[in-house]
Amino acid sequence: MGQKSDQIVSDIDRTREHLKSNLEELETRVKDVTDWRSQFRKRPGLMLVGAMVGGALLSSMLGKHSMPGED
């Protein structure tokens, strides 16, 4: 009975280490994906196009309202 429980404990420890490693890798990937500076370094052209499209959308939304005093 002692060997079987030792084996179970050993399996649990290996599984725990494997899960810890996976969690650390996932954390690193999430930080990389959500870091806009990292994304800009990897894809500067795409980020610039995205900024231009965002600016154009914002401009078109704000441009629909007339400024006070303008007719």
C-alpha cells in the first residue's frame, strides 16, 4: 500500500509542476499579446494602419457635430 500511495504522490507532484510550467508560459504569452509596445515592434506597419483607421473613424464621428458658432 505504501508504494502505491508514494506513486500517487509522485504523480500529483509531476502534474503540479507541469501545470505550473504551463501557467507560467500562458502568463508570458498573455503579457506579450497585451503589450502594445511589443506588438508595435513586431508589426509596425499594421499598428500604423490601425492608428490611421482609428483616427479616421474618430474624425468622422466627431466631424458630424457642428462646432458652436459655426453655421
